Amino acid sequence: MANEELYDMIVPPGVPRKMIYDVAEKYDVEVVRRQQRLSFANMDGDARELIAFRGRREVVEEVQKYLFERLQEFIAE
């Protein structure tokens, strides 16, 4: 991943840790911390440290699809 352009996918708050570990093991991504400004409800402008998956665009897109499918299954249980 040295000289490639990398992309981040912010992990939505509340995602179970098991899913985060699964993604990190299954895909070629790095789990990173990222400061993100929030702009909703009473947190307008607050900066929070969130985690993200960082990798090549096509891999991050696969991760997004996989994670959202897993979240839908989790919610349906």
C-alpha cells in the first residue's frame, strides 16, 4: 500500500467488535483512528475520535458492502 492512494471508511458507532475483527482479518485494510467533526443534534462541531478501515478504493468498497450486509443480518436477528 506504500505509494497508492488510500481511502477511509468510517466505522459507524455501535458496530460489534466481532464484525470489526472479521473485516480486519478478511480484507487487506488497516484499522486506524480518525478525528471526525460531528454535525447533528447537540454535538454540532464536536470532534470525536472514530475508527476507520483504510485501504485501496476497491477493497474499501468491498468492505462497505460486506459490513452493511452483516449489519443487516445482525439487526434482523
